[in-house]
Amino acid sequence: ADIGTYSEKADALRDAMNKYLLNEDGLYCDGLTPEGAQSSNASQHANSYAIVAGAPDDKTLDGVVNYIAGLGMRQGTMTAHVLMDALFTSGATDAAVRLLTNTSDYGWAKVISRGGTFIWENWHGTGSQSHGWGSASLWQVIEYVCGVEIVEAGAKAIRISPAVGAIDEVNSHTVTARGAVNISYSGSGRN
């Protein structure tokens, strides 16, 4: 019964997002004014969250993905994993890998290039320099870049499919509930 109830609520939320927040450019605006008018801003946040919520239909998805991918990293350390999830799950693996490895824009690679050993409170390096939320994208690196996906509970079965084409080489080691998984890949081309 709960599945049915929450599925109906999720469907109603997606319908409302598409009815009220999808603007004439095919992007999700940041919200509504008290009078019900759409915000003139369409942030990376609003659009990445819309993708993760499953709001865009097939004709809208590509435009939204291209938009968020073209912005670089405009989400903070607390929500960057949502952006990565939106890109990876919509098939924009190349764009996601670029964000993960870009030392010139905000993101994990820039933190490392500046001497960081843990993700900072913000991409600027001010405030605390040890925040757990920065590791929220680690599972995405393991699953989408290294290609280790748990497909049955307790890692009874896993699927290995590295991001062929988006990366030239992977050497990774991760641990599942059933033991270690080592991945070594080099080459080029697409799956």
C-alpha cells in the first residue's frame, strides 16, 4: 500500500514540476513568485534536481542535460553529488567525468590540485576543511566510472562496466559485502 501511495505522490510532484516550473526554454525555473509567476532564473540546482526526480520527459531531457553540463560546477559541495547523479544517470558520462577531473573549475580535482586531502566546506577552501558531504560522489565514481554496480542485495551479484569512452584507463579497488572487487581497464571506444 505504501508503494502505491508514494508512487502517486511522486507522479503528482513530477506533474506539478512540469506544469509550473518548466519554462518556455525547456528548462526548470527556480520557483514561483507569490503571484504564481515563474522565476526568471533556471539554476543548475533546479535542473539537476528535476532530472534526479525524473521530471523531464524524453523530449525535454536532452536540453536540460546539455544545459547543466554546459555550466561547469555551479553547485556547492553539499549538492554536487546531485549534479553528478543527474549527469551519470542521464548518460552524460563524459560531462560528469570532466567535472570530476577538472582542476580549473570548482570541484574535487581542483581541491586536490590545491593540496586538499579531504573536501572542504566550500569549493573556495574557506571554513572547515574536512566535511563528509564532499565524499557523496565517491559511490558514483565507483559505480559509473570504475563500473562496479551492485545489482543484487548484499553484492550477491555485481555488474562491471567501466566508463569506456569517457576514460582511457581505470585501476580501482573497492570492497563490497562479499569481498574485494578489482578493476583494471585500458583502451578506447564505446560499450
